[in-house]
Amino acid sequence: MNTRIRRTTGLLAAAAVLPLTLSACSSDSGDADAAGSSKKASASESRGGDEGMGGSATASGVDQPFGPACSSVPKEGAGSFEGMAMDPVATAASNNPALSTLVTAVKKAGLVDTLNNAQDITVFAPTNDAFDKIPKKTLDAVLNDKEQLTKILTYHVVGEKLAPADLENGSFTTLEKSKLTTSGSGESFTVGDSAKVVCGGVKTANAHVYIIDSVLMPAS
């Protein structure tokens, strides 16, 4: 994949930047917008070398978006597949209405800049319906516990770009530093014990995104 986004040296570098960045992160939406605008030019240029979100599989092994929830993604604008490909991942998520609870959580944890500035990562992004499975009292408590919220959210991030084929029988160290397993084939994948990929192969300027139907919980 031809891209001008600088690659990191792997998971350890991605994980190492986390504690250094947390204190500098902002929780307002302006952070996402500012980071997004700075990435758009290079992302737009690199899209020509990728599959542009809607083409066939590329040399990197990443297919076009797949899964039942992909049909609800807007066809045009910032929240479309093409629009998300131009923005870093936190900004891209903020333009997808189905991920609004996740975006709120990312802002509360102060992880907007961390995610937007990371390079070559994979994000397993729970939908609003996934968060709705959590009892409201429990969810409210987690959203107001920055330490626990950060632990949960970073468990959804892997410090490398994962193609669908990588998920077939995978085990990955997350930025939270716990292992996360994946399984499946074709267009049917399970993340962790039971979370299903409902829209996979989504690309942003700095990440591959797999939208999932359950929130992943690291071991306590």
C-alpha cells in the first residue's frame, strides 16, 4: 500500500506512546477536527494506491468493506467509506452516527489525539447497540472512571494493521497489553469470546477498522 503516513516500528512503539500522549489529549471535538484536517491531503493522495474503500482486494490483503452493518454507512460525505478513508480514526468515527457512544467514550478517556496520531493500527469499534447491551448504571460508572475506561478502550486497539486474513486464527497484543484473539473466515469473524464483526475492512487514514456488535472486556 503506497502511503505517506510514517510507519511505526510495531506494537511496542505504539504502546509506548500511549502514556506520553494521554496527558496531552483533549476531550473536545475540536481535537478530532484539527487532527483530521492535517491528514486529509496525504490520505487523499494515498487512496489512489489503496482500493479507495470500495474496490477489490489489494496487495496488502485488505478487502473492500464487508458485513451486514456496512449497508447503513452513508454513501457520501465525511461518514462514507471514502470520507472515513481521508481522516484519522477518531475523526472518522466521529462522522459515523453508529459509533457516537464510542466517540463519547474516547473523548472522556482523553484518547482522541492518541488514536489520531498513532500509525498503522487496527481498531475494533463497538457500535452504539454494543454499548446498549451494558446496563446503563454500569456504563455510566465506566464512562466516569477514566482509568477503567482507558483500559477498556485500549483493549480494542492493536498496534498493527490487520487484514481480514489475519483474523482467521489470530492472537494479538493490544495497547492495553492483554492478548486478544480472533477467529473466523471469509466475511464472518469473531473477536474475543463472542463479539461479531458486523462491518469489516473499513479504512481510515491511519487505521483499519472492524466494527463489532459487543464491547470487549479485558481481564480484570
